[in-house]
Amino acid sequence: MKQYIEFSKEVAQAKADKKPIVALESTIISHGMPYPQNVQMATAVENIIRDYGAIPATIALIDGKIKIGLENDELELLAKSDNVAKVSRRDFAEVIATKQIGATTVASTMMSAELAEIQFFVTGGIGGVHKGAENTMDISADLEELGKTNVTVICAGAKSILDLPKTMEYLETKGVPVIGYQTDELPAFFTRQSGIKLNSFSETPDNIAHICKVKNDLNIEGGVVIANPVPKEHELPKSYIDGIIEEAVKEAETQGISGKDSTPFLLGKIVEKSEGKSLNTNIKLVENNAVLGAKIAVAFNKL
């Protein structure tokens, strides 16, 4: 196993010094945003995590290695390359074996973080049950991973292109805690409200860290979702973004786009139809999640 994992110098030093570390995915860089906003966002998020006392570990698959922490040239490679594979659990071994460049999704970032013994992971939003899944069975592997991999995911809820009620039902079936941060309502990525009430919420990073510690002590399998709403000043009006999402979903259906191509297509269409407003919101919510993720990791490290 160890021969496949390669830590950056910064992350290796952080592990040696027992500093708090926060994992970051790379699909948001390669498939979630256009260049140069993608690499600017990635660099800004890493710096935010450092500013709040933790060490960032952006994860990707490069040259047959699971890279835990990326150098600047590796970030640029992911941001600019056209041939980056979007890697989930299904593709993980193949991409490593064939030495392709692979960007990690929520699921494969969770896998990698657990292998690297990193407890906390910041992303924009998790995948989930797609609209129309009762006919297509299009359900993100992120949900299965959350059911079995012990990593805490800090996000702005599930992506609002999804069927959020069914996504929450799936997580409940898998026994995954969804804890709202300073909210008792599931945030819907671009907006703070979804109309879905949460059973659990917490007011402080310290309390979330304590919950994660107790879960570890009890050896309870699976992940935790920390649902952190986008800041009010950056959210998009629900009726506005819902209309754009509906148009994008119809276009995807018309063009026969599904599976792992669905999310990048839909997010790209939403950026286009919102004239870039959704991209700005996406960046701001990831930065907001980075602040919270670093605070939780620092608090957990003190327990």
C-alpha cells in the first residue's frame, strides 16, 4: 500500500509534527471550474486553511501515485490539462496502474484521505441522487463512500442540481450523520435554504470536533457530513437558480448526458446561463468551507 502513496514535503512535515491536516479534492479543479479561476481558487483555499492553523492536502493521482498534497506545477497540470480522468472508487486502481492523470471526486478523495489517515476533507458540495434516478438509477458513488469511509466532509450541502430529499433519505439509510453548522436546514449549495430540516446542528467547530472524536472512540463506521451554508452575501436567489438548473437538466436529458459526465455538464451550463454568477458563488462557498474545515481540524487536534 505505502508504495502508492506520496506525500508532499509540507504534508509529510505536518504529519511528522502531528499538525492538523485538511484534505481537498481535485475534480473541482479539473472538471468543476474553467482556467484560470480553478487554479486561483485552489491556491486561495489552500492559503485559507494555512491561515486558520491547518495544513492543506490537495489530492490527485499522478504518475501511478496517490499524491497527498500537490506542488504548484501539479496544480497547474490539473487545471490546464484536457486529458484528466475523473476518478471515483470504480476507476481508482485502473488510473493508478496505467499512470494516467486523475482528479479525485468526493468518493476517491475520502478513500485517499482515509489511507493517509486524514480525518477532515473540505469540498464544495457532495454528490447524491440525481433527478429522475427512479428511472436512471443515477446515484453518486459519494453516498456509498460516506456510508463506509471514516472521513468528515465539510461542504455546502449536496449540489443543488440533485434530488435533495432522495439524497437525504439515502444518507439516512446509510447511517450518515448530516450536521448543520449554525443552521437546522440543509443548505442547497448555491442557496442557504432547501426546505429540508436537519435532525442535527451545531453552533461551534469545537462541538463538531468532539462529536467526531466520540464517533471514532465508538468505532462507528462511515463518514460525517458537515453542512455549512454559503455566506448570505454570496448566495443566489432560490427561484433564480432553480430555474437555471431546470433548464440545464432538460438540456442534459435532450443530449443524453448521464453518469459521471452529468455533473460537469450541468455545472458548466449553470455558469453559462447565470453569466458567471454561479461560479463566483461556488468559489465563495468553497472558501467558506475551508475556514470551517480548518477550525474543526484544529479543534480536533487538541482533543
